[in-house]
Amino acid sequence: MTLARLKNPIRAILFDLDGTLIDSAPDLGAAADQMRVVRGLPSLPMADYRPFAGSGARGMLRVAFGLQPEDEQFPILREEFFQNYERRMTQDTTVFDGVSEMLTNIVARQLHWGVVTNKSKRFTEPLSQQMSLFATAGAVISGDTTPHAKPHPEPLFEAARRIGVAPESCVYVGDDERDIVAGKAAGMYTVAAVYGYLGEKQSVAHWQADDIIDSPRELLKRLKLS
């Protein structure tokens, strides 16, 4: 991959949240597994939940109970999952290795950065207040900040507006195909992160991201900012 498509100087780097900046899989998985245990079902290993952590409640309930969003019980169990997750949101959640260093370098280069996630404000607001990582973020856009969530580009446009940077001068980094779809629709340079829940470059090749990174530290090198 090259920077050929990036015709404007980079002024801001935007990130997805779960699976890109933070590893929330332990708390998401535990919230769903608690639902199994209270129903007398055997606990599942975290390895079962982890690959689906980026899908939030949809992924966790699929692993725990084989539920799909169209199932009648889904809304009720989703709310129970949400309440479990709220009680332990940062108990075992960690920042991916290299993320803090990456963000420090971004700020040192006088670039803006922010978060665009499909996680609702119900969770992103307390989480970003509890984790010092977000102190220098110029914007935190949740799944319900705008009328549309990713893969619609509007959340990315909103982040660019709040930071005061044109979308074409932004890079968007995410670990899900919808991140790449949204970034491309917003006219941003897109980077697929495979160090979180994916782990296989081959699985993201069809997304046609502008670049793929194996670690947070690799981002600045790929963008020729280090």
C-alpha cells in the first residue's frame, strides 16, 4: 500500500474504539457469560467471545445463546447484557500495547485525533471519562451521536467538523469492514487494524483499505510521520 490516494496533508487521525484503541473483550465477554451462568449454563472460555467483541451485544449474545438480532428475545437479553456491561465496563478493559505511545506521538506532531465508534453514548461517555487515554481526543463520536451509525459516513463527517479538519485531510483506522466502508464514503484515507480481534491480514484484504497495520506503532511509519 502507498500514500498515493492521500492528496492532502494529514491533519487528523480518527480511530474506531473497541479492537482498535482498547481491548474491551474481557469485559464484554464476562458480561455475556454472566448471563449464561445465572441461567445454569456452563461458562464459556474467553477465546469463544473474543473474535466477536467488535460486534458488541450482537456478537456476544450470538456466542452466549446463538441469538440473532431478529429473534424475539434479543431486545430483552440485550438490555440485560448492557446492564451487566455497565457494572464492569473498565474492570478488565485495557489499552492495546503501543496505543498510548502512538497517540503521544500524534499529539507531539500537532495532529488532531479522535474516536468514531458505534458504541452508544451510554457507554462511551463514562468510559472516556474513566480512562485517561482520551484526555487529548478532539472528538468522541458515538453510535447515537448522529442519526446514522457506521457504515454511514455521517459520524466521520461529524468528527471532522468538531475537530475542524476537512474529511479529505483525515485518516480513519478501524478493525471492521464497516469502518473501511464508512471511511471511504467520507473521502478519508483508510487503515485496517488487524492487531486487535482479527489477527489475519488475509481476512481483511477484500475490504480494500488503503493500508493494513499489524500494530499501533506501525501506523506512523506507514503514514510517513515518523
